[in-house]
Amino acid sequence: MTTDTAPEAFTPRSEFIRVMQERGYVHQCTDLTALDAAAAEGRFTAYVGYDCTADSLHIGHLISIMMLRWFQKTGHRPIVLMGGGTTKVGDPTDKDQQRPLLTDAVINANLASIRRTFSKFLTFGDTGGGALMVNNADWLEKLGYIEFLRDYGVHFTVNRMLAFDSVKLRLEREQPLSFLEFNYMLMQATDFLELYRRHGCRLQMGGSDQWGNIINGVELVRRVEGKPAFGLTTPLLTTSSGQKMGKTLGGAVWLNAEKLSPYDYWQMWRNTEDADVGRFLKLFTELPLDEIARLEALGGAEINEAKKVLAGEATTLLHGREAADTAAAAARAAFEEGRLSEDLPTVEVSAADLAGMSHTALMVAAGFASSNGDARRQIAGGAFRIDGVKVSDAAALVALSGPEAELRKGNARKRLVVT
RNA sequence: GGGGGAAUGUCCCGAGUGGCAAAGGGGGCGGACUGUAAAUCCGCUGGCGUACGCCUUCGUAGGUUCGAGUCCUACUUCCCCCA
């Protein structure tokens, strides 16, 4: 098995691979040269798989979504594979424990919700380069056990399966790996084969943690169909200081607007570390590379301009230009001009409620604290401001000077209270 | 089948002699410094109450004790050794 690791000296012929390389999407590829040649010949089909464990995708998925988007933009046909079937089994990769098994109803609801996000990045359609969304429950659930073993099981040796990191890790850490989970890689491999048969799909892409799973699919297509198939992975996304992305918001960075407002999404990008700006501009915007090079070169505080461009472009892709502009305007007013902005996320409190409300309660209502105790501790630490004035007495009643006021937690988190 | 270990603050790792809301890390949040950055230093990191306080937490269920994460019994899951 060939496992090139992002070869440096290589000039791609296909636009797709060229873009992938230039913008930093390539981590590993089964055979980059051959994939490039194949992609240069004409329309190609590739897929990325997503599970349905949550009702929204998060920032960790974004890199592969962008990859599919570029794939389509460069003339190819992307397939979004929803793991309605595999979600019922659970990927053992990088997990200590078995995932809770979800019901059909939940999986289907999640699937519908996730579909809306994809429609912002891809153009779906049955013709030519139109993107497809398919659910592997469609074929996995029909599979009989004997049939499965005979048709697919013969192609996998346990010897090799045991060598995969996802399995090895569990065994080394002496953590249980159920037989159910052990089968996950077989199921994922059959997905590739099925997509090859149904849609002529010859490439699976994904995060570097999926490498093992992807390899299995590639091998299966090669063995059963005797046709070349490819795998391509992206680097794991971390910030320069080694943190998970989006830590500033304390929690997952969701892509659904109902779970994370466009304003907060914009802020997340705005707070990118200096060292990450160039890399993120390449991965998460579609700005030309020379423009990115210019922005990246900005020194000192000027790099903040580049961060605003990053925030604007990334937010536009997900939530649209209007939402991005509104978020930018809100941030400008609140942070740079120091005035009240109507466009900040708001917290509504009735006048009657506000009359007897303590600072503690207001902070909880604003979503700045998870409990009264948390709010008191935060206030003791000087974290909470109303119209720029630090709140010192947790128990004191809230006294606003007008019908609206700006709430602030820490340096960067702002909300508007409206009575 | 027999013998020996292990499960801790619902983010993770991890100490714990019968008086424990429970050491220490990591992570997260906040303060200072800055540029809504990083690095650094400092503080906080179960719930309720203004407060002496009350409640809920150490795999599950019982028991001993004034008092149990700590002792006993059964069960669950995992690891190791023997067969």
C-alpha cells in the first residue's frame, strides 16, 4: 500500500490537486501522482463521510466541507455520505468508550438538520457535477450477516485489522473494544465500494484520523473491482499553541445558526491567534493566494485587519454576506467605537423582572454564567461589566440607566440587554 | 472454573490514613499586561442560600459505624496470573 506523505516536489496537473496542495489541505494521500492524473482527465467523483450523532456539524468538520466545495468548484462531483447506518455502530477511532447508540428518529432528525448546512457550501443536483447526499443506512441495513461475511469479510484479515491505530490504541490502553465497533471499519469500507458501484466514486477524503478507515475502503475497491481508488486526508486542525479550535467560546463551535449565532461565529474567527491567520485564510476562505500572502504579512496590531477579513469571509460562506456584515458592524461599534450596538446578540428581560433582579441573576440570564454560584465567582473575579462599568456587588440589584445596556464578560464577550 | 488487582469531582489524567466538597496536573473561565492575539504572572473551576449553613457527589445495591471515597457483602465492567 502506498502512503505518500504530502510530497513536496510535485507539480500537479489537475486544478483540484493544485488547489489542495497550495492551500494546505493535503496531509496524506494513497497515491497523489496517480490521483492527480485521474483528476486531470475529467469529471471525478469523491466523497466524505459524516456521522449523525449530533444535530449540527461543528468547526472540526469545516475543513472537509471546504474540501468538497473546492472539489465541486474545480469541476467534480462531491458526495456527502451521511452515516445513518454506521452511526448505529460507532467509530472506535480516538474514543475510549463505546458511543451511545441512537434511535432512528434521532438519527433522521440530525440528518435533516445537517443537510441544511451542506446546502450552503455545495450545489446539490442530479446532473453532472451536482452534489449528492446519500445515507449509508440505505444499503447497510439491508445487508444480511452471512452475505456480509462472504462478500466483504473474506477481504479482511484480522491480522491487518489489529494493526490499525484505532484498534491498536484501544488494545494498548487496555480499553474495551466491542466486536460491534471492531466491525466499523468493514462497514466503512463497504461504503466506498457501494459508492463506487452506484456512482463511480473513486476517492474518499477525510480528516487524518480517518486514514485507517479510508485505506480499508480503497483496498476493498481495488480488490473487488480491480479498479484504482484513492484516499486523501487533511491535517488535524489545531491552533498554533496546540489548542483545539474555538476555545474562546467555551464549548463546541457549531455551524447551525440556532446553536451558535453568526455574531459569535464571526467573533470566533476574529479571535484567531496571529500565527494561524495565514493558514486559516487559506483553508477557510476562497481569497486568492496573493491576497492572503499580503494579509498574512501584516505585522503587529495590523494583523487584526487580516483577522477581520478572515471572520468576514468565513462567516459569509456559512451564514451569508448580510449576516457577516451585521456581525462586523456590531463588533466595530462595540469594540472600536465603544458605543452600544443594536446588532449584538440580545437578552430580553421584562421591566418587571428586571426590577428585582440581582447582578448574579442577570449574568445567568445572559448566558455568561452556568449557575448562580458561577456568576458570583465570576463577579468576584471582576469578569462582568454593565455599560463598561465593572460589577462588584453580586447581590446588588441591577440598575440600568436606560432601556438598553451592554453586558460584557471578559474582554471579548458582549451582549445587549433589552427591557 | 480458581486466584489477584482496578473503577474518584459526568471534560480528561490522577492522589486519597474512617471526619472529605475530597491533594495535584491538564483543559476551561476570569484578572493583570496587550492589539478582542500569543507568551508570562495571578485567581476561580459541584448545586442552592446574603450569611453561620443546607443538599448532591468517589462503578451499582445493601450493610457496619456517631460518622464511609476509605471497612464488610453482593452485583456490573475491565486488567493480570493459574486451569
